[in-house]
Amino acid sequence: MREALNQGLIDFLKASPTPFHATAALAQRLEAAGYQRLDERDSWATVAGGRYFLTRNDSSIIAFKLGRHSPLLDGIRLVGAHTDSPCLRVKPQPELQRHGFWQLGVEVYGGALLAPWFDRDLSLAGRVTFRRDGKVESQLVDFKLPIAVIPNLAIHLNRTANEGWAINPQTELPPILAQVAGDERVDFRALLTDQLAREHELNADVVLDYELSFYDTQSAALVGLHGEFIAGARLDNLLSCYAGLQALLNADSEETCVLVCNDHEEVGSSSACGADGPMLEQTLRRLMPDGDDFVRVIQRSLLVSADNAHGVHPNYADKHDGNHGPKLNAGPVIKVNNNQRYATNSETAGFFRHLCMAEEVPVQSFVVRSDMGCGSTIGPITASHLGVRTVDIGLPTFAMHSIRELCGSQDLAHLVKVLTAFYRSRDLP
């Protein structure tokens, strides 16, 4: 099982270079499992025991299995994650031609570690909006081939490089795509028109706009002398999206189960499809009783907010509290912050720990050092919108927000096992 899950994750990461592609890959797997796609613009006719999903902005997805038991009595089991990762996004008018090279201007999305983006074989993917036969359409594109690179400056010209230097994202990050001669001009939108024709056989009249990200073409892989680790891009947080999907597909309970994977977590979640927007609440209100009964359902429910945790790095162990250094391959981590950067409380943590003990899954705890700031997740945001009890958890990871991250190859199976048990649990605290 562990090997199949790990390979499934590697395949999912390869198919998901952007939040748009991740959402499409999740939707494809849900449809293959018999889940029915819903359109938010239509009336819904859902039935007890039915399995459904919907997307918004092509980059966020909610999947749910309606239970045969009343959610008014038993509540809802929710797992939340996010589809986006820090990256380099192409600007609206990106063309740069300098010293015979054609480059694209980029904007940093999220809190990216910038240095690892240098000297990588980069490709480009995302969503393109275009006009065809007088109508506006959108389509996902993925160049797949390595078409760009951001070369480092040789150490001979930057003698203090190994002493650390501030990377200027405006001047130092535009990737090189080609060499051009003389007055030759390259039209980026024309390049996208050609890609639409090659990839989808679509003859666009004109490209109107786009949301495109550069990504590393190196595939995720098992690494380590004994295959102890998984290295790959976007483990934060497609790892949790994939684990939540597998758990939902495994769940055969009579309860109502929900998986929500929001976009825009890395930039604060404030969007129509982010956790700080109305998507989840609007969806639940269409499925549940109104007024007093809706509040009763939410107060009987529980959210597991799954987002990666910081594993203790052997070269930087002093960055962790001495009693709270999660280890790779030692199970999921309960994340606690008394200043509410995580939404965990003693009851929700205790219930998650109870599930892990019952399933013989190892479990760990993380609290940030008292002299360091703490990151956050969709957990507190969703909890504050819905009033739902929440526990923040995640798998320990190295190099979070790098172009290539690292997690333990045993931990995915641990997380899927406990999330499956959560979806199957008859009683919530």
C-alpha cells in the first residue's frame, strides 16, 4: 500500500504544476470514482448517499459524500488543504529583450525561497483566456518541456555569493527563454496561441489574458539510501490534497464527509475561492438546513486542517523548540499555537491523537520556538468563518517553500490511514 500511495503522489505532483492543474487532476480522479460534478450556477438535486464535487475559479475544489445518517445529529467530517504553492508568475506585459536574450518578467507568488530557482530546468503552465469565433474561452496549458532557465552569476563575478546576498526579484529573476538576433521581436501572446493549437488543437483569434507559473520540470522521486524520502515540488500542500482525496475515496461510512482544497492560501486566502472567502460556507448552506439547524450541524462537526509541518533539520536543530522537533517518517504532527495561528485546542488535538492511537499511527506535536514567529494555515480562517471546531495537523517536511521540498516516504500512508479513520468515525467529540 505504501509504495502505491507514494507512486500515486509522484504522479499527482507531475500532473499538477499549477493550482488549476491540481484541481483538474483531483476532479478527474473523483469522476473516475463515481463522483458527480455540480455547477454552482445550477439548482442541485442531491440525495442521501450521493457523491458530488464542484470547482470554483478552476483552482479550488470541494468534494463531498452525503451520509445516510442525518448531519443534524452526527455533524460533518471535513478535511481541508490548499492547492497553491509559492512560485514565479508571469507578468501581464512580460517581454524583455536584453543583450540578445528574450526573457519574461515575473512576480513572486507567496513566500518563496528564491535561491533554489536558479539553475533549474523550468517550464510554464497555467490558464489562458482567449477569444475564438467571437466567444471568450479559457483553457489550461502546460509546455512540459524545459523552455526556460534563471542562470546564476558566476562566483568569479560575485565573490560574496556564499556569504549570502539579497536577491532582487525585479532584476535577477526574469527567466531566459531564447536568444534573439538584432531587431527580432518575440510576441508572448503569439507563443501562447501556438501552444493552444499544439496542445489542444484550438485556433484562438487572440489571447486575451493568462495566469501562468514557471515550475521545475524535474519529477518528484524517492530519494535516500533506502528510499526514505520523497523529494519534489509543491509537496506543500499537494501532499495533503492527495492524502485527503485518498481518504475520502477510501471512506465507506454512513456519515457526511467533505474535502475542501482552496487556492490562495500562500497569499492570505482572501479571494472568492480562498479559505477566507465564502466558497465553503455557501456550499454547506446549500446542503444543510437553514438558520438554527445549520448552526447545530456546524457545532456537531469537526475540521482537520492538513498542511505541512516543519520537520527538525539535523543541520538547523536549534530552529526548533527542544521538546517539539517533529521527525520525518515518525507520523503526522499536531500543530499548536496559543496565539491562534493554528486553530487546534485540547479537545480537537485529543480526538486526533485518539484516532492515531486507535489506528496505531505514530503522532507528534509542534510548537514554534517562543522567540520566533509562527506561520498559519486555512485552519484558523475556516474556523473563524464557520465556527467549526478545528485541529491543525500536517506531515513533517524540509525546505518548505523551496522549488523542491522533502518529506518522509512512510508518512503519507500514516496520514491517509488516520484521515480515513476520521471520515469513518461514528462519533465526534
